[in-house]
Amino acid sequence: MKKISSRELKRLMKRAKLDMEEVPDIEKITFHYRDGRQTAIYNPIVTKITISNQTTYQIVGEEEEEEAVHIEINEEDIQIIMDQTGVDRATAIKVLEMTNGDLAEAIMLLKKE
């Protein structure tokens, strides 16, 4: 099998519209599951891979289960989220739980979608 030089590899990647870059300075990535569990990846090495305008992230790091944090969410916060974003009650509650009750973050997250 013929060895490919780094220059040739870059040329092939460009031709295939494939771009890879490392995303620096990430300390932690957290996955939030629907059942309330959380998994954190500490000190991850994150690589952003773009192929024909579609982006994928590869994450390598130390995995650690985290306990789900149960927070009190009041009716007023739920109503504010529903009024500001137009989402239903269940979605408002889910996003408030995901953002640990942070109203501003919840609204920004919903408006981004």
C-alpha cells in the first residue's frame, strides 16, 4: 500500500470538501439525558469535522457520571418562559431543568432553536 504524504492528504481532504480542526479551551462537556441522568466529559479533546457543509464533533476525554440536580421550578418562571418563547408547559419545564432554573439561558436556548 502506498504511503500518502501530509501534503497529498491535505489535497485529498480539500478535494473531498473535508475540513478538520481542533476546538481549543474546552474544560467540560455535559450530556443531559431525558431521564435526568448526566454524563460529563472532562478535559475533552474536541475535533470539528466538516464534510460538504455538514459538521460533526468528535469528543475524546475522561467520562464521569454526574448526579442529576433537582431544582425547584416555580409557576412564575414556567409562565415567563411560555410567554417569551411560545413553547408549551412541558417544554418550558424541561428547558428550565436543563439550565438549572436560569431564565435568561432558557429563553436564549429556546429562541436559538
